[in-house]
Amino acid sequence: MVRIDTVVINAADARRAAEFWGEALGYIPRSEGALTLVPENGDGPAVNLDETDRAHLDLRVANAAEQQAEVERLIALGARRVEWEYPDGANFVVLADTEGNPFCVVNADGE
């Protein structure tokens, strides 16, 4: 089953934005100095502040088979594949919703 794993927020000053969102949501850095924040109690999606990437959702699935099934299901619902330059070993697929907003379907086990 697909679920929201991370909300990526574009920020001109990612450190300042991380401080704001951390306080606003009661989130803490995933690791020392990280620009990825997580709920202190572990319940809810992470928030990643990024100075170069567009705002988007990362949807998480358990494995490669589930990733393929979810990509096909989302395309059937109206999503479309986005041309993307994937790094070697990428564990994500980039799609766009019906309004053209990008999002990723991430394979949690990294296959």
C-alpha cells in the first residue's frame, strides 16, 4: 500500500526553513545538521527542505513489485511518467499528477 513518506519543500534558505518547520510541526532533524525533519514521536511523514528540488511528495512502497503495481495504478488514475535523469541504482520513479505536479514513488527496500 502506498503512503506519504516525505514532503519535499523548496526553500531558498533550507536551514532557516528547517528551523521554522521544525518548530511549527514539532519535528526534529533526522540526524545532526540534517535538512530532513521527522516527527519526534515517529508518527507521520518526514519533511525535507531542499534548495534545488521542486516541492513534491515522495510516496513510499515496500518493494519493487509493489512499486511497479502502484506506478501502473497511478497512471491508470491519470498520472503520467516524467522524463527524468535517474542516478544509477535509483529506487524511485517520477510521475506527475493530473495537474502536472511531480511526485515520486519510492521503493523502500531499494531494489
